[in-house]
Amino acid sequence: MQVVKTLLFFALLALAAWGLKQQVVSDKVTESLPIRYVSIRGVTQYLTKDDIKTAMMPLVMTNIIDADVQKIHEAVTKLPWVKSAAVSRGWPDIINLDVYERNAYVRWGKNGLLTEHGELFTPSSVDQFQSLLLVEGPKQQEAKTLEIMKGVRTALEDQALELAEFKVNDREAWEIKLKTGLEILLGRTGQLKKLQRFLDTMPILGQEKIAAMALVDLRYPNGYAVSWKPESEPIDWGKPKTQETK
């Protein structure tokens, strides 16, 4: 019985020594595989490598085995300009990052941008995007507001008019502004119908009268009111322009 206990003791001792040896070997392997390179692939215009470096640096100061790929992915995709990203290990010492950038479609309010699908993102500055169409609307309604704006823009383009601003306030009233500076108030109900009613009168009014308008208020059930530009010349309403017929 004593012999059996002695053999068991030596067996356990040998197993412990083997386990310790394996741990030492593992630690040495781990220490010999630090991350030396980060490979960034993808076409970007506004997302800089410095932005990516700042986000990834704390997470790649380790070895290739212990690097948390999921956390690296989360850190990169939190950057405003990143649409999506894919992270993988490249043995023995590389982290591969494939990154895809968002495309700014319109401005949203003072500090935001929207993609064509209504996804909101807020980069550090939007100064270089002032030429983009401005859209404003209720929070959490970015995609819906954008789709409405597209319909309004199409209706205006049919009359060779360019939209510069489209706003929906918290009461769901619409207001638009053209690139010519003309502002149009559409109210809360029947907005597209009212807009089309105004557009139908444009050929009758003629370009001279339209160019003299500063604001058009379409919030009336059967007509609209006009505010004229201060510098505009008096308009002769005696004989409105009629469309030519062939």
C-alpha cells in the first residue's frame, strides 16, 4: 500500500512539473509573437489613418494570440466615418483591417450628415459639406424625412427648380428653400398637393414674377400668399402671361 502511495505521489509531481513546463513554453511563445504591423485596406476620403490608429492603439499593444479581434472591430466601427469593417489576424504578427467609408448625401441640422439611406453620423466637422442640401427634421425620423425630401426634390426638378433646404419641424410642418433663395411654407397637411398647385401656376406667372418672390405661403386651402423681394420692381397684374398654344 505504501508503495502505491509513493508511486502516486511521484506521478502527481511529474504531472505538475509537466504542466509548469508547458506554461513556461506557452508564455515564451506568446511573448515571441507581438503585433508588429497593422494592415489597413480600403478606399477612404475623409477617414484618416490617424483616426484609425488612435482607436486601435490600446488594443494592439499585445501579442497576436491575446489580441481581442471583437474589441478592435467595435472600436473602429465607432468612428463616425466608418460604415463597416472586418478585422482578422495575419500570422505571425499582423492585424488586418478592411474598412469601408460612409458617403455623405445631405447635411442633417448643424452638425450631422446623412447617407443616401438616411443613416445619421456626426463627424468632427461638417464645414467642407456646406454645398450639400440641408435637411432638418424630428429626432429618430432621419430616414423618413429624407424620403419625403426626395419626393419634394423630384417635383421641383420637373420645373427646373433646385432644392437647397428641406425642414420638418416638431409639429410636422414643412418648409423648403430653393437655391434661388425663394422660401416656401407648406404647413402640416396636404403638403405635396399644395406644392403641386403652386408649381402649376408657374407657367402662368412667368419667370419675372417668380424671380421677384421672396416667400410663398401655401398654408391656405384654396390659394397662397406671396411676399416680394424689397428690391423688386412693381408688377403689372393687368395682363397675366398666358401659355402659348400650337
